[in-house]
Amino acid sequence: MDRTDADRADVDVDDLLKVILLLAIAWLLLEIVDTVLDLTFALLDAIPTLLAIAIVVLIALRLTDRI
């Protein structure tokens, strides 16, 4: 190996900041995707309840001659 310890540590501060910035952006994107997926699955879990409410509303409207 021709590299010395000084060559290994010869990294520009701007390059390190860019790497940290990219890692922070990736982390935020993963958090956003996680939140969107959680909301999607929460809505999918609520579909049977929403369907039951829709059926009750339709029956009530039919019985009151609103349909």
C-alpha cells in the first residue's frame, strides 16, 4: 500500500457535509414513506366500518323515502 495515514484522512469538509446531507434526506424520505404506508393501512382497516356506515345510511334513506 502506497497510502499513508495522512492520505486516508484527506477528505474535504464539503464532501463530508454532502454525504451527511444525502443521508439525512434519505432518512426523511424513509420516514415519509413509512407515514404514508401507515395511513394507507389504517384506511384499509377502516373499509369494513365505512362500508357498514354506508349500508346503514342507505337503508335509513330508503326507509324515509329520500332515495
